[in-house]
Amino acid sequence: MAVVKIPADNVTLTDARDVTTFLAARGIEYERWTPNQPLPADAPADAVLNAYSRQIETLKVRGGYVTADVIDVKADTPNLDTMLAKFNREHWHDEDEVRFIIEGRGLFHVNAGGSVFVLEVGPGDLIRVPRGTHHWFDLCAERRIRAIRLFQDISGWTPHYTDSGIDRGFQPLCFGPSYIGPMVHPPS
Ligand SMILES: [Fe+2]
């Protein structure tokens, strides 16, 4: 279940409806997906794509995505730090960043017009970050993520760095599955 934190306002959103509404207002689509059939933890990529084929096909039509794959990152993945260093600085893409998390956790920082919020995603979370959105990404402490990715054009999925330096002002701290924080809501 995704968690949103707005550091400048000292606000944390953990309720699904609050998270969905907050993200939608900033152009980011958030959904929860459940597999069409039981999915073993060690299921191969083909089985993963098959288990979510209905949702994937629906999203392809809606967003013009032409292909889907499964990315699998573990703490012992070779050159993991080099891979992560490409995405932990503020950047944007020419196409949407679409991720459905199967295992593990990740932390997106999103710069929405100068106001930065943090989105932690975990298993069952689908997010669709529109093209052009300024963001950066970190793994959580266990350095594990397995996710379905959808692409409009694989060749277009290149980070364009802003070099704003804004990312250096934020610690990539995940809340964790056991996080129990106060239910704080933003002022309406
Ligand atoms: Fe990105």
C-alpha cells in the first residue's frame, strides 16, 4: 500500500483514498491490482505478465503503451549502484513512467512545481507518472524491487537530468511495511 509524505508540511498520507486523491490532483494515476490467478513468489516473468494480462491490456489501450516487461532487482544484482545512480538524481522522461510493484519497495520523490512529495510504493501498487514529470527514485533498505514496466517506446525511456540539485536536500527514507504513523491529513 502506497504512502505519501509531504516533508515541507510534515504531512503523511496512509489512507488509500487520500493517497489516490492526492496523486490524481498532481496527474499521477494510482491503482491497486490483484492477479487473475495465484502467483508464486518465484514465478517467471511470463507467468507474472499473464497473471496481470487483463490490467496490462486495459492500460495499454488507455496510455498507448506497446510493450510490457518485468524488471527484477536484488541487493546482489551486479552493478546495482551504477544502475541506481542513473535514477536517484532529479530527471524526467519523454514518456510515462509506469510501474506495477510485485515485490520489494521503492521511493519516488516527485517535484510538483517546486513542492516535493515522496511516494513509497510496494507490492500491489500501480503508478503512472506522466511524461515530463520531474522525479527521482531510490530503493528501500532491503534493495529489492520486482516490477512490471509498460512502455510507449523503449528507446524514449531515457532520463533527462535537470541538475537542479534539489534531490540533495532529501534523505531517501522509506517508511516500511511496519510503519505506523499518525493519521495526519493536509488542511482542506
Ligand atoms: Fe524515472
